[in-house]
Amino acid sequence: MTQPATDGPLLLQMSGIGKSFFGVPVLSDVDFELRAGEVHAVLGENGAGKSTLMKILSGAYRPDAGTITFQGRPVTFRHPRDAQLTGISIIYQEFNLLPERTVAQNIFLGREPRRGPIVDRAAMDAATSRLLAQVDPSGTIAPNNLVKQLSVAQQQTVEIAKALSFDSRILIMDEPTAPLSPHEVEALFAQVRLLQKKGMGIVYISHRLREVFEVAGRVTVLKDGRKVATVAVAQTEMTALVRMMVGRALEDYFPPHATQEELGDVLLAVRGGNVTGRLHDIGFEVRAGEILGIGGLAGSGRSGLAEALFGVDPFDSGTIELGGKPVHIRSPRQAVRRSVGFLTEDRKLEGLVLSLSIRNNMLLAMRGMGRLLDSRLPHPVSVRELAASVDLRATSLDQEVRFVSGGNQQKVVLSKWLATRSRVFIFDEPTRGIDVGAKAGIHDLMRSLARKGAAIIMVSSELPELLGMSDRILVMRNGSIAGELPAGAAEDEVMFMATGEKSALSA
Amino acid sequence: MIALILTQARTKLGHFGHRVLTAASTPIFIVLGVIYLLASVVISVANQGTLLSLDALDTIMSRSVGLGIVAMGQTVALVVGSIDLSVAYLISVGAVYSSAIMQNDPNRMVIGVLAVLAIGALVGLANGLVITKLRVNAFVATLGMSFILSGVLNASFQNYSGAVPDQFQTLAYGYIGPVRVPFILLAAVVLGVWILLRYTTLGHHLYAVGGNEEAARLSGIRSHRVIITAHVICSITAVLTGLYLAARIKAGAPWIGPDSHYDLESIAAVVVGGTALSGGRGGVWGTVAGVMILFVLDTSFNSLQVNEFLQNVARGLIIIGAVAAYTYREHRRRR
Amino acid sequence: MTGKTSAPIDRVSMEVTETSTWLRILRAARDTTPIFLILLALLVAIHIQSPAYNLVSIFKNGAPLAILAAGQLFVIVSGEFDLSVGSLITVVVTMSASISKGDPDKTLMVFGVMILLGIAVGLVNGLVVTRLHVPSFVATLGMMLILLGGVNYITGGTPLGDLPSNFRTFGRDEIKNFPVLGTLPNSIIVLIVAGVVMYWLLHRANFGRQIYAVGGNARAADLAGIDVAGVRTLAFIVSALSAVVAGILLGGYAGVSVQVGKGYEFQAISAAFIGGAALTGGRGSVAAAIAGGLTMQALFALLNVLGYPQELRDTVQGVIVIAAVAYASYRFRRAS
């Protein structure tokens, strides 16, 4: 059931918002507005700028450019507290609650009603009860419950009550349904409708399209830090939105796909792979020289698959065969020793040791494989040649890797796996956070790796990259493989498999 | 006596924060009870004396007072997510400077007490500032402070110096009605800290900063002030213990604090009682139980003439075991 | 949408410039130099104040602390603390005396036993930290209490027996008629040997590289296939073994006493920090840690020579530790 856009008064207007970090623009010229009583969704893939925009609105960041007007008055926030007191509250995905304190204590944190130096618990509990009554009519939450004893959905309700306690006019919800069961999602939507009736404006950030259609009146799509469009939900449909989120200019070039002759033996085969609660009945093969793309919407299990293959979150049942031989991969250490390499989604947090030099990061996995009391590596490695083979741009190999650009950092991570002579490479979002110019470099490297006989599994949320680079595509949905597509497939086919919905627009 | 406290505590528990203590401290009371009973049985079998005699109880309580007072301060420090390793030498400061200033003169009692409290507050302030403004981690900062104090104390006083007047010794040996003064002192400190932690705004903020400093600051709480205040409170309880010890043995010497391992024992008592090293939870009653467990064990060992090896092993194992158990529970929950 | 042929990539000549070995040495020196300069300044100050003072004795007496500091560095780089080393030293000294009872033929066996003990202690520390997830501060604190109890058990309060002279020679004796210096204390030789071994372990061997990775970003290290728990445990073993060596030296010139190791763990941690180790792990060098230990010894000697009471050593140490960590914390925040 879609909600019509309301005609309520304009609560908020953000114009021309821009923000950069360390010289890298994260938001450029973004406009956003919100009316009283409406739910306005914000869509975009990871890295599109959604959370930065919301952090600016909630006062955690100051914008480099642009203005914010709230109820007709221009505002500047120096601290999240300013935004809160003005009437804008945000509920983060990780919640900002203290688990060891009660509901009442959390809601009134820093503003405890007091009589002298003593906290007036009775008043605090009473006020909390009144707030809870508005969002939890069935009364399952009591003011003196400890937050850690509440379910996730109940904790979220507490956050909403907290926002109400500030007399907020605007509530920002960041991926609110991520940890909820379908039943709890319905309860959340009911709460949202309640808030709408009170005249609050809700900003709803999500990547779950179906929910957006159910609860939002308007939706704004962000991509690469820019606003793509703002449309009324009633006047659009899913595939159009997906296209807006991940489509790229047609000028992008990709290296040619592998021909049949260039494909070699099956290097990796998975059968019947299951990870309880995450993956179901996974089975596929990858050959030498092949780039297998893994597509699907966020939360469909793409990263889960990568992590299962590398032993981070291993399969509970099923088999993995490398080079025809069955293997057990139950830890990253085992995967590395079997010549598998994994370039993670978040290279700064998981792929690099930022305080170490480029040289030491390149040799990280080799050192792990080397004998402890030996200064030699299992096989000799020339870091100079490695750097040359990935076309690394840096002033010195002894430079700390934190000072190098994103694209070059990714090359360092790749070198790490080239050094160990990996045969199977898993790339999770290979070009995320890398500027356009450098992306092509990474793509070329991937193709030439494949040509040299490696098998590559590439998880990507960027449709053009997925379609342009993959020799075959597996599309995931809800933890299983929804289907397989050949190279040259159309975007619509991918999206159909990913969402399970046909587009009304395609013939 | 102990039964009295236990029932008193339990009634209070029953009314408020019942769930708080269900999670953290109540198991400790059960452990305490079990250990106590086991120990008394073993001792009355092995010895003539029994732990349950009033005399024995009296002894335990007197020795617990010193540790109990400083453990209350340490509780405050741990709740806010910090720690104070300088308490041992602060206790010595309290003992030494009070006897040195009082010089056996009853007219100088008040001056002595005030001066010592002032020094304690200053040291606590210094600890807090080094931690918050210089951004030195609490372990290193208070450890460094303990070295600083140690040097100054040992350089200035080689032995017992001065004396506290006889009147002052009522702090250790006097009675108010049927109850010994030290017990009243301990009860006052325990109640004071309990009220602080449970009922005051500062108490709420201590838990908040300890639980998640960032979240607390986002809510407008001045976390630095809260941490500094916690350290001042902790230091004051330490010098209070020093004053008490000086009252007990008539004079103070620099080794009083460190010799009885008050720093580690106070942390052990707090941690065993359920207050997490990471901060944000736990409280006074758990620490009370922790103190009592440690001393029941001590007394049992002494009565049974268990040698120091086993005593220290037991202490070490208990600390590790308690922390491991609590950490393990947290890990289970996270998964 | 099919992929089109890629635009030709212009392979620009590689802009990576390789740095010469000399440059790398100089750069390392620049990062660690402050502590060496401070040490030098202190030695000069002592000499000025009291020309008769035998500077070599600073190195002789400071060798145990320097070795201990270097061992502690392994644990600190991996992101942990080891508070058990001081009491381990005491155990080594008292147990060696009890076992050997002054008999020189037993010395070799005693060394063997002590090494095994060190390995066992380090292993237990490591397992408690990595498997039981107990914070290292608490785990090694517990170990310290257990070891102290062990000492009392063995000695019953008063130390038994003597150490044989071939045991004590390492810490006590000197090679006479040595060119330039006059005499060369054995402990300095031990320090040099231990220093070279630990330098090699931390800065050249794969083990050391892995420690830096684990201390810098344990998650990335794990994903690169490094056995994080094993590396941490081995770091504790190195620390414990360094305590064994330090104990042998200390027993040598200080003799047997129940107080011999008292406070050494904190001195070692302070020395490592002064030498540039970072609280959060991932930084520090063996040479600088050794220099840190020697610097502290020199500082104490200077205080002595200036006539300050022995007790003020502690105060000075406290101030130094706080200052060193505050400075390191400041630099860390500037950099990020």
C-alpha cells in the first residue's frame, strides 16, 4: 500500500549540500526537503552518501557548502545536541542506548529531572510511561526495564520514545528494519503512521525497496554523492529506482570478456553449501580464466558467500573443492594456505594494517605463511616487481599505507594476494571508494589476472561493473542463488532475479 | 552481623533495581553465602574455633573495614570506566601524614584530618586531569602516580612518624552504643557511595560515561568532569582508609598501603563483586560481597594455617576466574 | 550491456622509487634517536657531576632491566601487558638457589629448568588471554600473585641456599683488562647477545612481522592468515624468557632475596614506553626499548650522584612514565 505525498507544511529544506573528507567529495550539491506528516525515503547503495547527509542533518557533521532551513528559519548545528533541541532526532542503525541502564534513564540521559542533587525517579518514570504509551500501546515495555533485556524491536521503540521526548518534528531512521522480524516490521510501520498523524516528518533510510514502497510517500535516490531524483512513490516502480541507484554512464569501458578457449579447468567448486541463517544450498563452479560475478541486493547473501569461501564464516554443511580435491576451509589461515585470496569490502578495516608500510602490507600474508623463526619467506618475493605489476603509484614502498589513495590501497591489497601466488581470488566490491579514473586500472588488473589462469569471484553491487566484467553472473536472493546469467545479460534480467519482480516497463 | 547486612541488602534489592542485581551481583551473594558456610564447617571441624562465633565475626569485620572503604572508592572509579592503582600509596599518605601532623596532640586532630583529605582530593584531581586532559590511559596514569607518591613518601619518612592521639583511636576501637565505630564508618561510606551511585545525577552520569562515553557526550554530559570527580572520590576514600589504619595502630608508615596490596585487593573485590572492568555497570553491594569473600577466604586460610602459596594462588585464580566468567558471559551475549 | 574493448592503458614508467638501505637505517634512527640522545645526555651529565663515577656500571646494572624491557616490548607491540615478569624473576632466583644449593655442577640443569619454567609461564599467560578472553592486565596480575605465592612456598619466607658461582658470574663478574673500557662486565655481553637475538626476532623474523600486524590491526592480520592467538601467546613466552635471563643476571650480583624482582614489571613497562612503544600496540623497536631501560638506570644513577635520596627514584619514574605516554598519545593523535 503506497502512501500519497502529503500537502503538509514544509518542515525542512536542505539546499546545495556539499561535504568532503580529506579532499575527497562525499556529497555534492544535494537538495532534500521534508513536509510535515510525510515519510520521505532516501535510497542509495553503500557509499552513495546517505549516512553523511543524515549526519549533517542531525548535527554530527557541518556541511562544507549549502544551507539548511528548518520550519522557515536557517539553522546551523554545532553539536548533535543542537539538532536534538531544535527538534530533529536520529535513530542510528546501531542505536545510541546504554544497555546497562533502564529505559527511563536512557531517555532522559543528561536531562534527568531532579530535586537538588537527587534524581527524581518517580517523575522520570512517570514521564517515560507517558511517552511509551504513545508508541507502545500494548505496554510491553516498562520504564525500569534494562535496555539490554529488551528485544531489538523494543529498543527501537525506546529510541522513538526518546525522540518524542524532545518534541521532535523530524525523525531520521537509518535502516530501521535491518534487525527486525517481519512481524516487528509491521509494528514499526504502525508506529511510523502514528508519528505521521502527529504531524512529524520522517526521513526513512533503507535499501529495502519493498518497504519503501509500503511506507514512504516520496523517495530520493542518491548515487556517488549526488541526488539522482526525487519522485513520488506512487508514480514509480522498483526497477526504475534500482536503475537510478546503480546505473552508470554508458561511456564506461570494460576489458573484453573471456572467450571459451581462454577458460581452463574448474578451480573451485561448491556443492550444497549452507550457513545457518545466512546461506542456503549454494552450488557453483569457477574455472581458471573466468570472472564469476555475484550480484543481488544488499542483504541477499553476497558477502556471506565470500566469507564462507574464505573461512571467515564457514559453511555448516556442503563441500568445497579446489582444483578437484575436496578441502576444508574453516579459517582464513586454511584458505590462504590453499591459495585463495580475499579482497574485503572494507580494505582499511580488514585488508590493511594502516600503521605499517606498503612493503609490509604486501608481505602480510606471506609472513603469515612463513615459518616463525625464519626471516625468509616461503618463496622469494620482489616487492618492486609486485608494485610494478599492479602499476602502483607511491613515493616509496616504505611509506605508511594510510597515506596512499584508495585505488592504490586496493592495489596493495591485491599485491598481498599476488605475493602468495593465489589461484582463486575473491573480490568484494573491488572498486568501492575508488575514483573513476582508478577504477579502470583495477578492472584491467582483474582481467589480466584471469588471463594468467586465476579464477576470480567478484561480488559487486554496481550493475555496470557486474555486467561489464563478469563472464557469468550468479544472482543471489534471500541467501540462495536465484539464478545464473551469461555475459551480455541485460540489467532487467539481473534485477528481476534480484528482486523476484518483473518490471512493468520491459516488454 | 553479616546476616543483618545481607537481609537489609536483600530487602533494598527487592524494592528497586532487582533486575540489575539479578544480572550482576546476586550470584555473588550466593557464592559468598556458600563459601562462608563451607568455610565455617571446615574450620569448626579442623579447629576449635568456629567462624560463626561473634568473636570471629568481629575480627573479620575490623579487618574488612579498611579494604571496604577504599573498595567503595574503587567501585566508583571502575563504574565510570576508569581504574585507580594509586590507592595503596594514598592509604599510606593518609596514615603517615595524619600521624605526622597530629603528633599525638588532640588539638591537632581536626587539622590533621582536613589536611589529609585535602591532599587526597588533590591527588585525585591530578589523576583525573592526567587521564582526561593529557589523554593518558588510566592504568598508566594512576600507576605513575603511585610511583610518584611512593618516592615522596619513602624519601620523607623512613619509619613510623608522629602518632595519632588516643582520642583519635576511637575511630578504630570505640563504640557507639553496641556497635563498633569502624563498622559505622564503613556503613556510612557504603551508604554514601550507594546513594551517590543510585540516586544522584552524578551517579547516573557515572554509569553513562562508563557505559559509553561517546553516547554520554552526545547527550550533553561533560564526561571529563565526571571522570575527574570519580577519581577525587576514589582518592578521598583511600585517605579515609589511611586515617582508619593510623587510628588502629597509632601511627602511620609508608609501607602500610602497599604491604597489604590494597590496590590490587580493592580492584579484586570490586571485580569479583560483579562490577565490570569495562565500566557502566555493577555497584556497591557487589563490592561489599567481594570484600567479604576475600576476607573470609583469608581468615579461613589463616585458621587452617594454609600456607601463603595456596593463599596467593587462590587469590590469583579467583580474580582470573571471576573476570573470565563475566567476560565469558558478555561474549556469549554478543554472539 | 556488453563490455566494450578497453581503452589502451598507457603504462607510465613506475613512479615508485626504491629507498636505499642507508636511507632506511637513517629513517629508523631518526625515529628512535630521541631516546639515545637522552641516554647520551644523561651519561655526560653524570660524568660532569662526578668524574670518578664508573659509567660502565650503569650498563652492568641496567642490563637486566634492558633485557626485560625488550622482552616486554614484544607483548606491548602485540597490544597487551605482562605484569608477571617481576615475580617471575624472584621465582627464578629463589628456585635456582634452592635447587642448586650452591653446587656448580647443577648450574646447567638449573638453567634448563628455568627456561622450561619461563616457557610454561608465558604459555599459560598467553592461553588465558587468548582462549579465556581475560584482559592481559588481569591475567598476568593473577599470574604474578600465583608466582609470588610460589616463592613463599619454596622459601617459607626466608631464602634458602646460595647460588653457585658459575651461575652468579653472568651478573656479577667482569672481564678484566679489557681495552678501552678497562673491564667488560659479563652482563653486558649477555645484554648484547640477548639484544641481537631479540632484535632479529622482532625486526627480521616472520614472527616479529606478525606481531606488528597483530598489534596494528588484529582483524586484518587474521584475514591475512596469521594465527593471531598463537602470535600473542608466543609474545608472552618471549617476555617470560627475557625475565628468566634477567633473573639470572640479577641473582648474580644482587644475590638471593625475596624482594629481588619487586617492581621490575612496572619498570620494564615504563622503559619500553620511554623507548617509544605505543600503548595501543604496533609500534616500538628493540634497540629503543633497551635504550629505555639503560636510560632509566642512568637517570637513577644521576639522581644518586646528585645526592637525591634513593627513594625519589620512584617519583622520577612515575613522572617519566606519564610524560612518555602523554607525549606518545599526543603524537598519535596528531598523526591521525
